[in-house]
Amino acid sequence: MGTFGEEDSWSLSFSGAAFLGLYHVGVAQCLRERAPRLLQGARRFYGSSCGALCAISLILDKSADFCCDQLLGLAKQVEQLSLGIFHPAFAPIEHIKQQLQHILPSNVHILASQRLGVSLTRWPDGHNVIITDFASRDEVIQALICSLYFPFYGGVIPPEFRGERYFDGALSNNLPFGDCPSTITVSPFSGTMDICPQSTSASMLELNTFNTSFQISTTNIFLIFTCLLAPCPEVLAHHCRQGYLDALRFLERRGLTKEPVLWMLASKEPPAPADGTWDTGHDRGQEAGLSLNWAVPNVLVKNVPNFEQLSLELETALKKTCRRDPGAWARFRRSMPGKVLTCLLLPYTLPFEYVYFRSRRLAVWLPDALADLQWIQGELRGLALGVYSRVKDQLLGLLSLPVTSPLQLEAAPPKDLAKKPSPALPIRPK
């Protein structure tokens, strides 16, 4: 990454993370508390999928309490469903769209234009598009919804933006401008990003896909399933705290903090800088954008006995949001007898729940039904025309080939002999 000498010379890019988007909240809170200049002087905030939600929250300057309540609230709703994400009541796109319509201010398009970059994948060619200009509040909402839509996970019909259909931006460009040296990249998966968990695996294999470099390890594979299957709120809170620590490690490596916090947490004494005190190294690192001369230790959440000493605001928000409903019926449903009873009654309750929640989704879909049906009709027509064109070309190719029977092949003289004139026979004198 380059220097931080002038404002508007760097940007931040947040990768798609699904339910692990709470990792971005921890990173943002660390930057807000430890290096506010990085957020205030950033030129643009890029994001794909859930990373776009974190980007818009930074532009609107939303608190950690607000972000944790929104993301952990959805995870807590999934936890209450008997089948988790496979339950018919699971509708993440509808839920997030309602929250955005309730939360975003009327002038969000003015605040987000030229500061927010949303990564989208265009249907059906898979071309990546980054939207940075918004004409209205509804366009901001539609762009975020399109970037969040994962095919068949969030629905069957991809949402529409400016007359075209788009889906999850992480499937074409997971880290917008991640290869730019002036972009700070953030991801909850281990890899070559600026802020990411430090890998504990000995594997050196990497997978370069969707403009992101992932380390091939069991931890990353487990995290991919975790972010899609909605873990319990305590697990998400753990990743949020780890995001705070990883961001702090990045700041200390770049010399953007005034004291070696991670060395204190690791119960070690930091080696003395080569050219003076810590403050001197901090000032020079901030001016030149270079790393300091020593390796910053990798501190995990389990190594921090009291996280409130690092960030009281973040820890208070996490504890508040992870608190369960204290009601008697809610406590019974969370208990083992309640879970067993729910599983036993599932064959009787699931059909009614399926009809009820599908009817609700149908009622919500009715205003967009005409446009979606026309789009489906156009897609089916295009598919039928494509199949017809291919079949027609193949049939015409077969008919244009010369057809000869086996009898003709036997009766016909060899090609060379047929073209070569027969020699004249000599006339013998009588």
C-alpha cells in the first residue's frame, strides 16, 4: 500500500463475507478509534456483497452498536428457525431491503455518490460493474440489494438495477481495486489482503479467483461454510473482535499507532526501533507509509482476557446484541427439551409454515411480478431461439455433406484412374 501523505490518495475495499460481515464492523471500529484519519481522508469506500453494507455504514458514520444490532439481529432470527437457512421463513434479501428502506436517509444518494463503490455482476454474461453514481435513494438501495443477491441462496429471480439484472458482485470482483497499491483491502479470509486473519496453516497454496487471493487451508474452507450457514451470535462476535485485532496489527505494522498495544497484550517487550523511539518511528512511518523494523505479534481473541480495555464501545455493543430473550417461552425453546419437541412437531408444523411464509413472500412480490414475468419470458425466448439456432446449424451442416451409397463406392473407379486417360493400344501390322 502507498503513502498517507495527502487526503483522497487512498481508498478502502471490503470483500464479500455474508454472515461474517461482522468482521468488517470490528475493522471499522478499530480504524475509527485508532486511526480516524484513514477513514476521514479516504477517497472512496468500495465493497461487494456484505462489504458494501459496511462501506455505506462508514459513509453514514453509523456506530458499532447500530451495525452489530443489524447484522447480529439477522443471525439471531435464523437461530430461532427450526431448519435454519433452509426454513421457508428465511428471506435475507427481503429483510435487508426493509431495513435499508427504514434506515437510509433521504439524501443518501448525495452522500454516497463518488464515495461509495458497489461491485455488481451483470446477468447473464458475468461482467463486473462498479457503481459510483446514484441518482436517487432507491438506486442506492437497489444497487446494494443487487450486490447482496447470491443466486438461489437469496431467491430465484435476480433483482434489477437501471433496467438490467445483476447479482452478487463477489462472484466477479470480490475486492474492487484490490490490486491497486493505494487501496486498503479487508477480508475475513486468510490471504494476501492488508487486513485479514493471519494464517496458522503451513500450506503455501493460494487460489486467485474473483480478484482475491485466498489461501487454500482448512480454516478458510471452514469459514466459507460458516459465512453461508449462519453461525450463532457468539461465533460472529468472536470474528468481530478478531477483525479489531487484525486491523490493529495492520496499523502497528504501518507505524500508524502511538504505542505497541499488541506487544503489551502478548506480554512481550517490543524491541527498540533502529532509529529512535517509538514516537519517532510512528511519525516517520506515517509520513512515508512504510512498515516498522520489527514483526508485530499475531494476537488472537483468546489471548485478550478483557476486550473492554481495547474497545469498550465495541464490546458493549456485542454483549448487548448477543443477549437472548429472557422470556420463559424463549428460554424453553433454546433448551434441549424445547429443541427435541420442535423436531418432533416439525412434520406437522412445517406444511403450515411453508404455506404461510410463501404466501407472505408472494404478496411482497406482486408489485414486481409483471416486470419479473416479462424478464423470465424474454429469457426463455432467448434460450429457445439459441437452441433452435444451434439445432438448425447442425442439421444444415449434415445435409450439406455429400451422400454416397456403398454400391456407388464399389462401382465407381478409383479417382486417379478415372482422371488418367487410357493409353492408346499399338496397332500390329498384319
